[in-house]
Amino acid sequence: MSKCLRETQVLTYMNLIEEGYNLVYLVSDSVSTSKIKPLMQKYPERLVNVGIAEQNLMGMAAGLANSGYIAITGNATPFLVCRSHEQLKVDISYSYSNVKVNGLHAGFSYGTDGCTHHEVNDISVFRGLAGFEIYSPCDPEECRQITEYSVKSKQGPVYTSLNTGNFDVITPSEYIFEPGKPVQFSEGNDLTIICLGTAVHDALTASKLWKNKISADIFSLSSIRPLKTELLEESIKKTGRVLTVEQHSTHGGAGSIIAELIADKGLNAKLTRLGVPEGQFTKNWIAPDNKKYFGLDPEGIVNAISKEF
């Protein structure tokens, strides 16, 4: 069954409150964006709406965290990244405050609201903020587990990037989230495909279109920091060819991470990066059209692979 990552996250927070965790959820006039209404109705004392004031949102979250609360923020990723960067850096990152920051509507999610509302740089921005663990869940089950982990097991700042839409559960029934470990969905000898979060859905669809012409290791890069690279290194050494797929700029996201890995480890591999090319804006189109334009839909992924095989 397909589920919304944001709704999954809110239900998880509600369960954590019932378990006794001292959560407070802060929004910046983003009640609908965050899908927080069920929590607001059941636990109104747990919600703080600061209005359209993203800088204040982060400062207040840090203050609450430093007063003993587990502070959660949920607001649209473009405004989170662009408007509150100083507070993220000073109040949360540098101060190592126990704030769980959620970037909602990441990537092309806002559709025809255009590049002002699209956010394809959030991973690169948070990679520049020390102390933050960074995640991009690939499906609802992983989203649930990452959300639980961030509250139960991580004392300190966490950033989670959430794409909009309903996604099937694709992780195995026995899946247990492990910080830093990429999730592998298929095995092969010809190519290594590494996807940022939910982009793995498109890669798995693409794998059905190339009809046994090649075989590929397909990974979801759901844990950006920390990142345990052993599985990726083994695969890259085996195949010698790597394709990264992300609803993000090729600057600072999965493509950059894997390029750095190949260079740092001296891996002899050819890398192709699919994403929004460095230095380009997105288009004022709905998400499927942006994905098609930038070659991030299944057909675009197959086309990129066909140039190599």
C-alpha cells in the first residue's frame, strides 16, 4: 500500500508521545504542509505555530531543546534552507541542540510554484553544517524507523529530507534501519546504481524496462551522514561503472558524495550523475515533467544506461 512520508512521520511522532517522549512540534504556518493536524487535534499542547517566521522557528526549537524538550520542526524545505540558515548553523549545528529538522516538499514537490519553491540543494546545505545527521528515507517504513531512531537513539541534531507523494513500501519485511548503511535492492555485475532516497523507486521501475540486458546493484542512499561506504566500494570495484540518481542538484548531493568516494578511495570507475545539473534552476513545471526533463524518470534512467551498454 502506498503511503505519504509526511503522514507516516506524524503518526510516528504521535506514537512516541504515547510512549512518553517529551516532544514538541513547531511549524511556521505550515500546518497543512506538515500533515500535522491529527497530532494538533489530539495533543494541542504539543504544537507551536510561530507563523511565517522561519528564523524564529529554529531559534525557538533550539531554546526548547536546550530546556529539555525533544524539539521537532516541520516546514517547507525551500524556506527552511534559505530563510533560516544562520539559525540552523549557530543555534542548532554549532550548539549541537537536540532538534529534529524535517524538510518537507523537497525536490520538485511544489510543482508549478517554480524554482522559488523547489529545493534541490538541501542535502548540500546540510552537509555543510557540522553535527547534523542527514537522512532521506526511501519509503514509508524506512521513514518510520528513521523518525523513531532520531528521537529514541540520537541526542543531537538530525535533518530528514522528505519528498511529497505516496510511495510503496519497498524495503524487505525484515528490514531494520541502520544509520550509515545503504539499502540494497538488487544485485548485478554490470553497473552500480545509487539513488538518493525515493529516487530508487524510479531506478527499480527502470530495471524492469531494460529486460535483462544488463544486471545492476541498486542502492538507496538514505543515510547521507553517517555513511558506511563498504558496500558501495565493493560494488563499484566489481562493476567499474556507477550511475547516481537524485531529485537534487548534482552539486553536493548523491553525485558529489559518490564522486568524492571514488576519488578518495582511488576506485577505478566511470561515474554518470543524473540530477539537476550544477548551476541550473529547475523548471516551472509539475514534478513528473521536471523529472522527465532532467532524465530522472524511469525512461531517462534507461536512456542514460543505454549510452553505456
